[in-house]
Amino acid sequence: MTATLRATATTPTAGALQGLRVIDLSRVLGGPYCTQALADHGATVIKLEPPSGDETRGWGPPFFGDTAWYFTGVNRNKQGIAVDLTCEAGRELLWKLLEDADVLVENFKPGTLARWGMDYERDLRPRLPRLIHCAVTGFGPDGPLGGLPGYDAAIQAMTGLMSVNGERDGDALRIGLPIVDMVTGLNALAGILLALAERERSGLGQSIDIALYDCGVSLLHPHLPNYFGSGQTPQRSGNAHPNIAPYDSYRTRTEPIFLAVGNDRQFARLCAHLGAPELAGDPRFADNRRRCAHRPELKSALETLLARHACEPLAAELIRAGVPCGPVQTVDRVVDHPHTRHRGLLVELGDYRGTGTPIKLSRTPASYRTAPPALGADTRAVLDALGIDAQTQRQLFEAGVLKG
């Protein structure tokens, strides 16, 4: 079976996490990104939303029916129920769902679960000792900023990411994707898998504390090591790498090319391919330290040579010659690139299109079974599975505790 067919298959496979049961109370991006990864690899994920829905359902255009594509990007393979957890009847349903759950993921403001009588140490751990609880927050539960709300862009600003992003003489810029939220989701995924591995030995769950602030700071490589070593505050450098040259975007006869030359051997190959082998022997460019010291001269020399070439064919030739590089492509061209499809990175389920998982397991690959649920789409089915009778369900719907 080809990667393309795997990416569009709707038949479930025995994923690596088959049998794992996850209750997902998270919303927006970090938590849902984590739980979609768990679901892709076979976990049963039940996503609880308030009757008004995850706010990202309205983060459009564009819209997939009545739901923003933003929401659909991180919520496939989940069952969706809508329940009001601010009322006692809603929390009673949550307790029922947690009775046979392995993992609880939430990104409420610290203290919310405690007010609901569901604090991890006080309430959840004594009653459900095997449960793994993952809390995703802005700044953690305590400390000078503890308990404050956090959003990706604000965290990018506060953790220094914006300060090193942008042109040398320009303003600080937000990185053009929610990188802190997404890395937070990946760290939450790693934490959950670590806790599951430890539970195999101890039989006990634990609580995982994942903060956007921590994740933002963790991304400051090589800027933090550079600061520790030099004492100098890192500055913006455009597309250029602060430690390596040539590692930057360069003008060609057509579109820009990005050269990511990491050692002297690659630099020599680049110069030879451009018809200027003597450049690699120039004392100014003999090694990385000297190339970094003569960046303007190096860039000028390379762009003079690159002006003779069109970007696309040159990039194809260079990378096959062992010189890391690539054309600076727009998103539509990435989608259309044959390697994107070959790697199974395009998921198609009816009208739904999504991004495939980058995690490729040889025996237990991911599967794409269901599109993201409509608000409350699985409420009745989940309650039926809990053994809640029709009359009780009707009363909960009529009281506004449930929506579906």
C-alpha cells in the first residue's frame, strides 16, 4: 500500500495506542494538537466542549460547513460531546467518563478543577490512582506569573522569540505560525507517553505540568547558549543563522534559494557547482569562523554567481550534490509537491482535508478514521455507552447540561 493510500484510508488499524482512553477537556490549539496525535495513533479520545463549543470553531474564514478550518486542523479522530461542566450534573458525567480513562488533558486556568472538586492531588489521585493528568497552562500554577492566561503570540513576545525574529534593522516579528502552542502540544504528548511508560512499572498515574512559557523559553536555541557564552544579547539577523555561514536566503535569477551550508565540505561543493572552486580557498572563507566574520563579502560573491541560475533547477542539482538547500516555496506549492503526497502528509476523508502525522511507525502506523466532529455530534452515543438511560439523557438535554 502506498503512502498516499494510507493517508486517505478510513479503515482503522491497530495503532500503537489502541486501548488507551483519553478524556480531552482542552480547547484552542496546544491541547487539541496533542490529543489529535494520540487519536491518530489509535487512542480513543472523547473531546468535551461547552455547549457554546471550542472557541476556534469560529476562528474563520475559511469555514468547513459551520466550523472554521482552524478547528478541523487539530480535532480529527475524536468523539465530540457538548456538556456544561460549570454545573454539578455536568461534572457528574465527567466523573463517569474518568472511571475507565487513562489520560485527562485540560487547559483550564489553574484552580478551575479545584473549584469543581476535581483537584488532582486532593480529588483525582485518591479516587483514580492510575489516571494521568496533563495540565496545559500559560505560565504554570504558581510563581510570579503563575495562573495568568497565556496565548501563543504573547508568549512569543515574552520569551524572546520575537526579539530574534525579523530583519536586522526591522521590528521584532511574531513567527508566522503558532509555534509555541504547537511545541507545547508536542511536549504534552511526550509527557503523557513518559508517564504511560512509567505507569507500566509503578502502576500509578501522575500529573504533568506543561506551560507555554516554559516551552517558549525552551525554543531559544542557539540564542540562549550564545548568550550564556558571550554575555551579549542576541539580535535579529533576518534569514541568516547567527552561528553559520552561508546559512541564509540568496537571490537567484528567479526566486530566492535558501542555502544551509553546515561545513567546509559542503561549502566546497557549492563553490565547485557554481563554477568558482577558488572561492572555497579564499582566506576569508576558508572555514565557518572566517565566513561568519566576512558575511557581507560572502553574500555578495555568492549572489553574483547565483544570478546566472534559476532557483528551481539549481536547488534540485545542489541538494543532489550534497549541498543542503531549497527553494523558498509558498504553501500551495508545498501541497502540490509530489513528495508531500508521497510521505502521506495529505489526509482526505470525504470533504475533509488535513495534515498527516509526521510520526511514521513501521508496524503500527497512524490511521485517519473520522473527520473532526460537529459540536455535540457524539453526545448521545457516549452517554449510551456509559449506560445512562434515555429519560435521564432527555432531562439533561432539556436542562441545558448537554447539547447534541
